[in-house]
Amino acid sequence: MLIPIISLLSLVIAIAIGFWKNINVGLIAIVFAFILGFYVGDLPVNTIMSYWPIKLFITTFGITLLFSIAKLNGTLEKISKTIIYQSRGRKVLIPIIFYFLAVLIASVGPGNISTSALLLPIGLAIGFRTKISSLMMSTLIILGSIAGGLSPLAPNGIVALDLALENGVGDLGFRIYIMNVISMTIFSGIFFVVLGGLKLRGDHIEIEKAGKFDNHQILTLISVFVLVIWVIVGGVNVGFAAFTLSVILILFKAGDQNEAIKHVPWSTLLLICGTAVLISVINELGGVQLLTDFLASLMSKFTAVPIMGLLSGVMSIFSSAVGVVMPTLIPTTVNLSAELGSVVSPAVLTITIAVASHIVTMSPFSTMGALALASSDETVNKKKLFKDLFITAFVSLVFIALFLGFLQIVGIFV
């Protein structure tokens, strides 16, 4: 019993040190994995090294490299401006278009953080000029990015699906993505109405028309289209497909290799992979089973989904959804479901973890919440926006826990 407890505490301590000292948790996790595995668990070093998730690393690196090129050569920004122009200046459509634009862009590969980084400066500038609430624009763009960010083509979606497969949950296909999009869209719609979005009807502004796509941008667009078809129809690994297309774009000078590689989110990759190594060691030492037993003692058929949702969301506010929360909790779902008498399936618990851990990432403590603060106009009250984003994150978490719990109880979410 002592070793499983020590193994779980190592993860808590790693997260705490990272949060306190502002050090990448992945770095700390690798050190802890070695010390814990070798000196406490008597695991060979080669075994510990084998826990590095090479497939996940290649997949995430490939997709982020491709969309680094698409961002740097202006393709993503040009797409955004072209679609925004379709609002024809009707203010009520601007937040809505930004939401669905974020869903679309995040879904085809860049993921939630890259999409938010692209759209928040544009959206908040337009929102300020047209007197649309900064909170509304920030939240809808972030929620749209989150909605698309669990696509099977996006980095976070890839992590969720890989974890489900590796831990015996099974191939969830598009199930995580679909439930995520539905949940985020319903909450976004409610949020839009509550903040007075419907009052914008009848107001008009001038929107600039985007210029034509140059040859490099057209080639990039074709590459993204080929990626989607190649993965869905051809069944090829999305990371290898994206990596291949990235090299083709670099060969045709549609992207600068040094800049593209520099803009790959290496810190996030290290966080994901380093934490995965530590989680694997914890699993070997019985820590995951101990956590499973503890969660099972708190849950029943009617409380499993809300409790798992709240736990995932609260953990995510203070750590990483993709690097910490999903790798920690998804491995518990199969055994947890069994201990609950299979009244809640591992798939339902996994989807709940994925969705709930992401909806709170509008918090100002997260990357996307911080981007919203940084992208807002200088005259905006940043302290108020900080507080509002934080409150919205908690409100969204309560909503998702109750919403998914209700769907599971009535038999829609199975």
C-alpha cells in the first residue's frame, strides 16, 4: 500500500513544484519517473525509457509542424478574414462566426491553443472596435477552439484517443469529438444569449475584404485538404501524413523550416510525453489502481459522471488537461467501470474526462485565458476580465458536469 501511495504523491508533488516554480511539469516528471521507478520500484532504466510515448510524440510533432507552416505563411489568417467577411458587417453574426470558425480551424489540425492564438487578437480587435463584449468574444473563440480541439486530427484529440486505446477503453473514433462539440456549442449558445448577444441584431459595421491567396497559401490549403482525405479515407497515421506534407511544403518554399520547427510547441510536447513516462511508472507501482479504488468509493450510477467531470475540471484549472489530467484519469476508467458494476461504461467516463478537463481552459490561469487577457485592448479593464474569465470557467464546469450527468442518467450518453 505504501509504494502506490508514494507513486501517486510523486505526481502531485511534480505538479505542485511545476506550478510553484514555473517549471515544465514534464521535466520534473521524467526525473521523478527515474527516481521512483529505479530506486523505489526496482524497474530497469531501459524499461522506464521505453515508456516514452514515441507514437504520440511523432503524431503530435507532425501535426503541429504542418500548422506552424500554415500559420507562418499567412494561410490561416487569410482563411479567417475571408470567412469573417461573410458576416457582411452584421454585428450579431460576428461572435457566432468566430465561434464556428474556431471549431473549423481547430478541428482540421492546429488544435485549441494554436487556434486561439490566431483568432483572439483578430476577434478582440474587431470586438473592441464594434463595442462587442470582450468577455463574449474571448469566451466564444476559446470555446470554439476547445470544441474543435478534441478532433481526431488535432493534438489533444489524438492524445485522448491514444490514451483510450492504450488503456483498454477501445477505439472511440469521433465520439469524444462529437460530444465535445455538442456540449461546447450548447454552452456557448446559452452564454451568448445571457451576455446579450441577441441585442446586437440590426447593428452593422464595415468589414474589410481579405486579399487573394498567393501560390504558397494555395499549396498549403491543398495540403490541409489532402491531410484530411488521406487520414479519413486512406487510414494513414495523421502524424506521418502531416510530417510528409510539411516536408513537401518546405521543399516548395511554402514555409521556412527553421521558423516552422521553432514554432512547434516543444514545451507542450515535453509536458505530454514526460508526464506519460511518470504515469506509466505509477501504473506499474499500483498507483493508478489505488486512485481507481478511491474514486469508486465516492461514486454510484448517478454520481459517477458529475464527480468525474468536476474532478477533471478542477484538476485542469491548476494543471494541464492534455499533459496531466487525461493521462492520470483515463487509465482508471476500465477498472472503475468494473468496480461500479458496469453501470457507467469506460467510454462514458473517458469522454467525460476529456470534455470536462478542456472546458475550463478559458480560465486566466490557462494558456488560452492568458492569451485572451494579453490580446484585449489596453483600455479594457484587465482585472475585471480576469475575474470574469475565472468565474465563467467554473460556471462552465458546473454546466458540463450536470449536463453530461443528465445525459447519462436518461440513457442518451452511453
